[in-house]
Amino acid sequence: MSLINENFSIALGSGGARGLAHIGILKTLKENGLKIGAISGTSMGAVIGAFYAADKLEDAEEYYRSMKVTDVIFNFDPIFPTSGLINGKKVIQMLRDVIGDIYVFDTKIPFYPVATDLDSGEWVVLQDCKLWEAIRASISIPGLFRPFKIKNRYYIDGGITNPVPVNVLKERHSDTKTIAVNLNLKPTDYKRAWIKETDSETGFLLNKFPRLKRLARRVGINGRNKKEKDPNILHVLNRTFHIVQYELAWRSLEFDKPDYLLTPNLNDVVFIEFHKADKSISEGERVAKELIEKLKN
């Protein structure tokens, strides 16, 4: 019996540029008549979830598909590091240009962006703020983006505490079938591909962003020296962040099991490679089509 006419909610996980797979997933589900009644999202999942909830997914797809490496560089605005290497003002401007100044509770369907409260260490669903504010808070990767302040509270990336927020939907929309999108590698692939990939991310980040590279050198963050055994600070921050997300994501999915789990295979997409949107979106379309076939049979 076909389940296409059921009511669904979807939890979109964190993953940087891999999160562009969410565009392909949401677009394909919509084209096949699957009804999404609510969305939760963390980090890049919050970004794409916001575009969908505000009925701006097509604008988001057009924006990201048109990105080149130079555009990626332009959208990162390095600062002298106080609490992060990147200010995030250019990201904010892009978000406001596309979705405007609407509040989170004004979206077309219920939307629950997740961030981490820097003081309490707890994950928080942001509601009483502008939509772009909630997104900026949710993408504040520690050490990379400055923490974002909303009403006297500082927030960092939601992936630190809730990388695939299925529990948010189960608490609020228990009458729907839950779909989760996890962009972390499967345990069998972890050491073989993921750890190797984080090494390349450090080099990619510094080599592709000349201004950031110069800034990094000023504060003692250099590319990894082959003669040195110890990893540099950026390498440590990057690897730690991904290990925490990986462990927490799979454990949380075991505890709050979704009805359907989608795991796009994007091992070779580095977290800032937004210029590879075609690849990430296509992979999202692929896994979504597999789910549609499963629901029809």
C-alpha cells in the first residue's frame, strides 16, 4: 500500500556544503507529492530548512548552483580572531536578501531551527527571533564563525548538541512519520574516509582563502608541516568538531529512531565546497527517489 499520502516531518542534519543535498531531497519529495508538515534543522540543515519553510527553495537552489570558488571566498569575511575567524556578515546579507526579515513563526509550515546555548551547553529551538537570526546562530561553527547573540544569549552551531534533531519533531509532531537526513559517514567508513577527509579540509580552507591564510599565519596557525608530528590548532578544531558530530548523530538516531533515515553519500565533498552544489543536490535527489519508491511499494 502506498504511503505517499501520509503526513511527514523531516529533520535536516548538519554537514556544511554536504547539506546542499537537502535541496535535492526536499525538491524531489515535493515533486512526488509527499507532504512535509514540519521541519527541524541544524546548521546547514537549518539554512535549507528555512528556505523550504519560507517557500524559497527554488531561490536557494539557483543561488547555490551558481556558486563558484570565488563566490565561496567572497562569502567568508575573515576578521582578527576574538571568538571566531569569520564574522558572518556576508552570510547574513545573503539570507536577508532571499528570505527577508520574517520571524521564525511566520514561515509557511512549522520550522524548528536548532542552535547550542554557549552558556548552558544545551540545544535550543529558536522561535522568537528573525528567521535569519536563527539560521546565523545555528551555523556558528566553534572557532570558525563568531558566536551569534540573540537577546543577550550567545549561540553556537546546533551540531554540537543535536546534529540531526529528530527528537524536536517527535515531541511536537508525533502524528507524523519522521524522516531524518544524516550527513555523517556510516561507522564502517569512518576511519577510512572521514578522518582522511578532515586532513584535506584544513589545507583546502587555508589554500583557497588567501586572506584567511594570511590572518591564520599572523596568529600562529600554519598549514601542517610535514616535519612536525603535532597537528595545528585549526586541524584539531576541525577534527574535534566532526568527531563530536559523528558520535552524537548516530547515538541520537539510535535513541530517537526516525521512521525513515536518508544518508547521502558525499564522502568527497569538503565542508566548505559550496561550489560543488550540483553534486550534492544530485545525491540528495538520488536518496529521495529511493525513499519515494520504498513508500510506493
